[in-house]
Amino acid sequence: MPTLALDTAFQAGGVALAQGDRLLGELLQNSAATHSRRVLAAVDFLLGQLGQTRGAIDGLAVTVGPGYFTGLRIGLATAQGLALGLGAPLVGVSTLRLLAQNLAVGAGGLIWALADARRGLLYAACFRDEPGGLTRLEDDMAISPQRLLPLLRPPAVLVGEGARLLAADALAEGLRLAPRWADLPRPGLLALLGAERLAAGQGQPPEAVRARYCRPSDAEVRFQLPLDEYRLVE
């Protein structure tokens, strides 16, 4: 039975459908239109193109952050609603893990996944690319570039739009930027990872999955909560 994946954590996002270890279809969108206007339309379009219906879905995966607050809430609420209606389990996946998955080939190197957290901060996490999959070395964090740079020990690859915000002359020798095609999280990889976790019995009731914001909201910042440096254990 298929697994449906929803990624709305950043401006670029999309939906995908996987069955076991086979990706059936993927729709990636990168536009200024809000996810609330396009995510369900994208789901129905993808299912229609694949000759599937919502009733065929037996599990869902969704990115739970860190990311843009509104986008995360849209994706999670949509995934929870679909999962509740279908009586299906839900898997939440770190956005930064998904981003690092673009480069995972089991080569043993270090991958830093970086995204724009706004307000002068970056979302960051570090993984080792091992033959059995990604091993997390640093928790998801919201951190200033000044504090992040000493943590970026070479050799390592930096992936994500956040990496483009670092000054090239500030990077130590042995740190390299991934190609730009790898900067966008892939909903197809989310669907495959979700299917794997669901098969391993890691699905949760929809109401148990929560967003991981990783930093205070703008409203909380107005009450003078500190922004730099937050970490979340996966």
C-alpha cells in the first residue's frame, strides 16, 4: 500500500507517493504561492496521474521542521487531517535530515544541512553519511553564522540554501558547497524514508506528531526571548 509524503516547510515543497522502496511519483513546486492553496491540489493531481485515490493510502510522512512556521503548520495539519480520515499512521521527519538525504551515498563523509531561519540565523544539523544511512552528529539547531562557523570542521559538504548565506571567504579549507540542485528538499525521498519507517513500525497516531520550530516565533521574540542558539534532539 502506498505512502503519501507532504513537504511544506519552506517555499519549495511538494508531494510524493512511494510503495515500499519504489517511488511512484513526485511533484515539486517552488513558487511564491502559499502551500495552503496548492498542497491538496497537488495531492489530488499526483494521485490522479498515478491512477490512485486517497483511499489507497495506508501511511503518511510529513516534514515537521525546522522551517517556516506557517508552512510547517499547513503541512502538519493537512497530513494529520488526511491520516485521521484514513485511519492511517503518520511519520514526522526532520527537514534538515531530509535535506542531507539528497547527498547520502554511504561514502562516510560529513554533511551539514543548512537552511535560512531568517532574523540573521541559520537552521543547521550535521550527519555522517554511512553505508547504513545517515547518522546524526549534531541536533537540529537555530544558530548565528558566527557561532556556526567554528563547528564546521573540514572535510565536510554543506548543502541547502542556508549554505549560500555563508561568506565564501569565511569557510575553512576542506569545506565545499553541494551543487545547487541539492539545495531543495525532495518530497520523493521523504516518501521513501516515510515508507521505510512505517514498515519498521515507527508510525504514530496523527495527533502525536508535533512541529519542531527550533526557535522562538516572531511574537515570542517581541517578548525578548533570546534567538541564538536553540537545539532540538530528534
